[in-house]
Amino acid sequence: MRLNVTVNGRKLHADDVWEGESLLYVLRERLGLPGSKNACEQGECGSCTVYLDGVSVCACLVAAGQAEGREVRTVEGLADGEKLDEVQQAFVEAGAVQCGFCTPGLLVAAHDLIERTARPSDAEIREALAGNLCRCTGYEKIMDAVRLAASRKAEARAEVPR
Ligand code: FES
Ligand code: FES
């Protein structure tokens, strides 16, 4: 089948897609977007987290056919050109960048949280990141980064005239 999907604002298509292959495979292997990582392929680790029509999902659990005609935003679509998103900037500043497997999913999950929740509590941050696994960290710097990004985002929102 031909899959038509909008990714990071660009209308793209991929040919010869098997409906049962995953959206993650399509993104990485057919559309040249390797930011979303393939660490477990079982919905367990969160390294493949993307937005699908604005809702964060594990791309490894979405069949390609389910993405037909829909909008996907990947970790590559968080930055505005060279300008990092607040979450990305905060991860850099807080020293929260872990390896290339877990970090992309953590960024998308954290981005999703602070879009939905202006000033998340620590419990809300932990819950939002509970599906993003890294065995190499105590998550403290990641918590710092999310707090920093959330407070900056809340301040930026407060400055926007109503
Ligand atoms: S690769 Fe999708 S959740 Fe692990
Ligand atoms: S899985 Fe990425 S640093 Fe632990």
C-alpha cells in the first residue's frame, strides 16, 4: 500500500508499505527519520514515543495502516529549525541528556506533559515519564530538566497578552 502521512508538518508518502509494519519502521526506514528509537518494539520502553494527531503514542505499537492520513510529530519536529524547544534546551542545561535510545522518547513525553500541564508536580512528572525507561540514571537530572522547561513555558505563557 501507499501510506500518506503528514510528518512534522510535511505531507509525505511511502510506497510498498505492508499494513502490519509499524509506524516506527516507516519513520525510521522509509521516511529517513531515525530520531525515534527502536529499543524494545513491545511498547515497554518509550524510546519510540511520537505524537499521532497530537496524542503521544509508542510508534512501535501503531500499525502503519493506522497512520494513513494522520499527523505525526517526531522528536525531529520539536525544534524550530536551529532553535531548540524549551524541553530540549532544558535537558541540555540540566545535564539530563542520556543516551540516544532513551533521550528522544523522554523529550517527547516531557514535551507532551508540559503542553498539557502548566506546572506539573513531581508526582505528575514521574507519572508522565513512567513509560520511558532508562536503567542508567536516577532520573534526578531529568526531573530538574522537566521542572525547568515547565517553569519557562509557564512564564512564557504568562507573558503572552490576552
Ligand atoms: S521501541 Fe517502542 S516502546 Fe520500546
Ligand atoms: S537507556 Fe539511555 S542512558 Fe539509559
